[in-house]
Amino acid sequence: MLHWLSPGSQRATAGATGIASGATPLYRGRSLTRSRSWSTAEARISSRVQPFPQVARKMELIVALGLIVLKVALLIAILLLLPLPLTWLERKIAGHMQQRMGPMRVGWHGLLQPVADGIKLLTKEDHIPAEADRFLFKLAPILALAPPFVVFVAIPFGESISVLGNEITLYVSNMNVALLFIFAVIGIEVYGVIFGGWAANSKYAVLGSLRTCAQMISYEIPMGFAVIGVVMLAQSMSLIDIVRAQADVWNVVYQPIGFFVFFVAGLAEAQRIPFDLAEAEGDLGAGFHTEYSGIRFAFFMVSEYVIMVLVSVLVVILFFGGWNGILLPLPPLLWFALKVAFFVYVFMWFRFTFPRYRYDQLMAIGWKVLLPLALANIIITGILLS
Amino acid sequence: MSRALDRAGTWVGWAFFADLASALALTFGYMFSRPVTMQYPDKEKWVPYSRYRGHHFLTRDEAGEIKCVACELCARICPCDCIEVVPYEDENGKRHPAKFEIDTARCLFCGLCEDACPADAIALGQQYEFSSFSSRDLVIGRDDLLAKPGKAATGGSVVAAQLNTEKNVLVETKEPRGYDWWRNIRRT
């Protein structure tokens, strides 16, 4: 694993050692020496008690691993709970945009409505259609749910915070290939949607997954190309380096076309209106999850919301300076959260403003508009950089 | 020249998504406008207009005597035959209804009984909450009809109310005058 993560660059080695010694600060060479001096001091103390200095190193490894496990657990807990307020928020925004009030009856202004919905989904009958492919039908929700969670391993939420005198980094791992990792893993999510539609053996579901196939192929490509401009500017694929490169000027100033292409492709990736053809309520029942009920349906919903947050996070990191603030000296983590919240709101705002694109229009936008724009963006960035 | 400018403007607007931006601005404006939701039955209740044809009621005259003369015209004109009147004659030789039953499950609230009544005794009032689990409960007798609320005086408003789950009816609060529901309607 260490070998895979260290292609020889200074920053990447710092990041790779960061994985091994999570409790200590990880940046540049400085942190390396500090962590080494800490461990030697520890070894000196422990050598008096124990004649084996390897024990200290083992302890260090265990602490680092424990920290990673703790971070991952916290991340999963946050991501699993996040859809609850988001569904409430979405319904409230929808209501007020349509001059309604949204949920009002469960709790104060319907705040407990998501909890009630969760209980409802948990206690509902778990129905599997008679003609369904049972294995794929059960596999699909897990395939849809897991990749968006896995992706968050590679996503930084800030540099580091100090807790009880120890510097704790706000990311699980600083991969030097974070962007590639994200695109590779998020591609798997599509299989969940495709299998779900296929296994249900219903024509609406199959149509939904067919549309998803076509949509994902046409939108992952412009999305990938849109990111290349950012990578060229930061000279790195590590998301932390990309954010650090935006300390003065955000990438959206240099890469407006890249931002546009990435955002539109992100809307399609998250399968939100105007590109939610896979689950078009109007023409396909509920699209690929027509036949799903109960907690399996909830898996698809959670996956959808986590991807929405993921795309917002990626937009913020790649184009809007990550945790770099402007004007107001707020804590970096708060800046990051505020920006992400804004983009999540924009997603919901779009949903209740725009109609759905037709299937052929969707393909035309993907191949005829976004892809040429993304390619032109790369060429322009290359010319301006050289 | 101006046509060319218009066309150029259209293309510039198309390139910068002027139509999408105006749509977003519209929904954003609506998000901060007042919701038109009437919070029935939790907080508010609609008092219908005085022309509203709700539950029937029988009226009394100044002396407190029932106005109905038991002529049975209402029963005769009723298109769904839901009124049943049995008359009697008191010691002064006046006709009164001994039995006056309306089967509200069959009634279609056309208001013809109100039109036909020569004594202005029966009319359709403002009450609209009389759903029931049993259709037998929907046959309303004379004394119940006399107790029903009459036509709304301040119709077309929304008054504060609260749901009384014990009696399964809505209890209005003391506030007699509500607000005009139409004030929330956004006119563009």
C-alpha cells in the first residue's frame, strides 16, 4: 500500500507516511522529523521499561490505525445521518417554492418527519417481485450505497485541527491519485442502478437502467475532461494540493468553462433534475427503483443524497477553493460546510425550477456541447499555462 | 437593424442561459413569498361565504316557535327524496313538524328545499364537518337541525382553530374575525 501511494514526490511521501502515523502532523519534511523525534523519545522511555524498542513502533501503528478507524466510523455516521435533514430540507424548499409549507405536523415544523419516514421504511414489507433475479435484486442497493461512502475516504475536509494538543488531520488519506480514485469508485455506483433495474424484471425499471447506462457513459467523459484543467493548474491530482493551489484565487476564476461542464455533468451524475431520467416519475413510474420497497428503497435514496453531497463537495474543492475563505475570517471547516451547503441548496433549487430534459436532448447536450467545451477548456488552459 | 440586434440579444441570452436564470429568479422569489396553505385542521379553519350550502338548519321565529309549517314542499321538491316530514296540529290549529328528518348521506346539497320553503324555515348553513363512521348517524332529526349553525356572517375568512381529538370535532377559538385568505395569494 505504501509503495502504491509513493511515486517519489515529496508531498506524496508526506501523505503516505501520514497514513502510517495518523496522530502526528503530516505536512512536508518538518512533520516527518517531529514524528520521528516523538517516536524516538517514546522509544527511549519505553526502552527503560521494556527491552524491545519494536513495541513502541507497534504501538504507534496501532494508534494510527485506531485513528483511521475512528475517522471512518465518524464519516460513515455523518454520511448516514445526513440524508435525514436533507430530505426534510428538500421537502421544505419544495413546499415554499410552490407556496406550500412542506411537512408541518411531526415535530416543530416537521423536523422529525425524516425519522418518521425512516421508521416507516424500516417496518414496511420487503417485497421482491416473483420473477426477479433475487441475487442481483438484493445486491443492487448495496452496490448503489457503498461506493459513494468509499469515495469520501479520499476527500479532505480541511488541513488539520488540534484536539488535546494533538494535530489531527481532517481527512482519512491524502491520496496523490485522489481524483482518479473518486472517478473510478463512483463509476461502480452506476452498476447498482443498472442491476437494480435489470433484476426487478419490470419494464419501467429496465427502461430506467437503460437510460442510466447511456447517461453515465456520456456524462462521465466530460466530467473527467473538465477536471483536467484543474489538475493542470495545481500540477497535482491530490485534492489537498488542489485546494492549497487555490489559496489566493479560486479555480472558478481561471476555469469558468471547466466549472460549468463539471457542474452540469455533476447534476447528471447525481441524477437530479434536469437530468433525472433514470427515475423520471412522470414517464417511468419511479424508474430503476420502481419495484423496490422498504429499506432497500431507502438505500437508493441515501445513495442519491450522498452523491448529491459528494458532487457539491467536489465542486467546492475543485473550483471554489475548498476551505479557503474570503472576506470573513471564519474557521476553515465552517467555510467548507457553508460552501457545500450552498451547492446542495442549488441542487434542490434546480430540482424545483427546471423541467426534465428529453432523452435525446440529454445525449445531445452531453456529446455535442459539454464534451467539446471540456476539450476546448483543456486546450485553452494548456495555451495559457505554457 | 433592430431586428438583428434583437436576434443577437437572443443568442447572447441563449448562450448565457438567460431563460434558466429568469426561471431560477422566479422560484427564488416564490420561496420567500407567503405560503397559501391553510393549516386545517391543526391551526386554522375556513369560514365559508354566506352563500355556501353546508349542513341544513331549521330556524325559529321571535317567539321561539319553530318556523316550519310542515307543508312538506321541501320533501316534495327534494330530488333525492332525503327529507321526511310528519306534521301535527297544535291546539291553535297550527301545523308543525312532529318529525323532520334529513338523510345527509343522500342529500346532494342543491338548496332546492331552501328555495321551496314558504316560511323560510329550512336553509343550508355554514357547517361542513359532519363526516361519520356510520351512515345511520347521518340521518339528522328535528331538534339537531334546530341546533345547527346558521349562515356565516363574516364569510370567506380563515379563523384560528384547533383540533379537538376527543370529540372528533374542530373547536374554534374565541377570535371571531379571521384574516382574508386571499391576502396570501400572490398576484403577478
